[in-house]
Amino acid sequence: MLVEEYLKEGFPSAEILHAESIISATPILKKNHVDVVLLDLTLPDGMGIESFHAIQTIAPLVPIIILTGMGDRDIALESVKFGAQDYIVKDDSNTMVLQKSIQYGIERSKVLDHLKKSEEQYKYLFQNNPLPMWAFDKIDGKFIMVNGAAIRQYGYTEEEFLKMTIYDIEVADDSRVAISSSFLKRSSLNKNFTSDLKHRKKSGAIIDVNNIIADLKVLYQNRLKTSNGIIECETIPLILGRKSQVMQLFQNLLGNAIKYQSNEPPVIKISVKDVGNFVEFAVADNGIGIDERFFNKIFIIFQRLHNREQYSGTGIGLAICKKIVDRHGGKIWLTSTPGKGSTFYFTLPR
């Protein structure tokens, strides 16, 4: 009862509720707004650390201060490790000690509650961000958490991500150097940032389309030389996909642009732009063009717009292009003016 006197002296306007057991404390904690619990570890229905766990379960948000005897210091310290705000040795207690401990416990609890709410808000914003985000350990690169957008974009499950490191999906030749450089620019962010580096998806390999175009220029060099044609290409960002299929896609489009040339030397221009998680390509030519009535027909297998005497071919080239783009989750379409040329647009993931 000496403790109760100290409380009345230190907090004269406070309402003090007393319970002699965990059972009797339960309705008090559930029905009342309690600012702090002073817990004696020698209750009849709970001894030692079990008493603390029981009260913490009943009122997880209420700060708990342990009242202990000289022989219970180890248990009291263990309680602090599990979340108790403080402990007081009964023989050393007085009004000032109780007052400081309670005030500290309440304020510390408020701070922890604020931090918990901030963490929950951060997790909500992190998980619901429409952009792919992750957090990883700066030392070993192991993923700590990823959001839903990253899971959807890169194709790995959360479980797969958490078994990997950032180096497993990094595109850079020396990913550790690239990431270290990136951290130097973001030193205030510690473990968490969304990198502007490219990363490898589960569904496909990294493809440098610039190399593909260079190879196709060599493949078509004789036909281009014969017709005085040229292929112009912007610098293309890395994309994700199946290289053999992307090679076939460009081979078909460039081959058609050369085949269906007008009376002018063929000029083929390849341009790109970023559209979210995709790269939009445009392959433009100055050939004979296509009537708008046939825009849908040309992507159907074995559908030809010209007879075999005029132009050779099987009528499956553009159908294959559409199938490749579809498999990569993209779209393909065109604009064209008869006599002036065509532009084929398509998107591929980045």
C-alpha cells in the first residue's frame, strides 16, 4: 500500500484502480482507459514473467512498469526486453522515483505508438505504390521486402524475392559497383530505395536490340546496297524478352520494308519511346503503303494482299510478328498511306 501512497502524492488528480490478481485486472483494463500499469510480479494467479505476458496480452498498448523485489531483478530485466517500459525495485521506490518512471513510461509509450503508426503508414504506402519498390540489405544485397508492383512486374513471388539478392536481378556488368555508386547518390536513404538501374525479370532475358539491328543490317546489306536503301535507328534501351523471337520480329518487319519498296530507295527509320513498363517501337518506311481496309487482315496467318507474281512470300510474316508481341505482353498496330509508306508500332517490356 506504500506504493499507492506514493502515487497519490505524485499524481494527486489521478484515478488509481487496484486489482489483486490478473483475473480481477482483466475487466478493469478492458473497460477503462488506463494510462499505465504498475505490475507486481508476485500475483496469486501469475508468477514472474508469466504475469507480464498475461497483462501485455490483455492491454498490448498500455505501458507496463514492473514492481519487483531485490531477488526478481533478472525477471524484471527480461520483462523490459519483452516490452515493459521500466522496472522499479520496491525497496528503492519513493514518490519521485515513481513519478519519473511513470512519466517516462507514458511518454516512451506515446513515442513507440507514433513510430508504430508511422511504420504502418510507411508499409501501406510501400505496398500500395504503383511503382515497383523493394528494400534490401546494403551489405549483402539480400531482399528484405518487396511490394506488389515489383512482384507483378518482375514475375517473382514474394517468397522467391526474399531468397534472392539484388545482384541476382541486376543488369549492370558489375552490379555491386553500380549499386554502390547509386548508394553514394542516395546516402540518406540507407537500406531502401527504388533503383533507376535495369533489372532482370523472371519471364525473360535482357536484350540489347541495338545489337540485333546491327546484325540485321549485315544480313540485309546486299539488298540495301542493290536498292540504295538505308536503315536508321535511334539508340534503343534494354528490353526484356526472348532474343530469338525479338530477332524474328525485327527481321520480318525490316524484310517487309525492303521488299515492299516504292520507286524511291527504301528509307527505314526505327524510333523508340518509353511508355511505363514498356518500350514503344516505331518502324517506319517509305514503301508502297497499305490501304486502311486491310489493317486487321494483314495480321492473320496466310492472308496476302498481293499475288505471288508481284511479291514472293507465304503471308505469315506479320502474323508471326503479332504472335511474338502478344507473347511478350505487348501490342502491335500500324498507320499507313498508300504510296507513301507505313509505320508499324509495337510495345515490348523493359
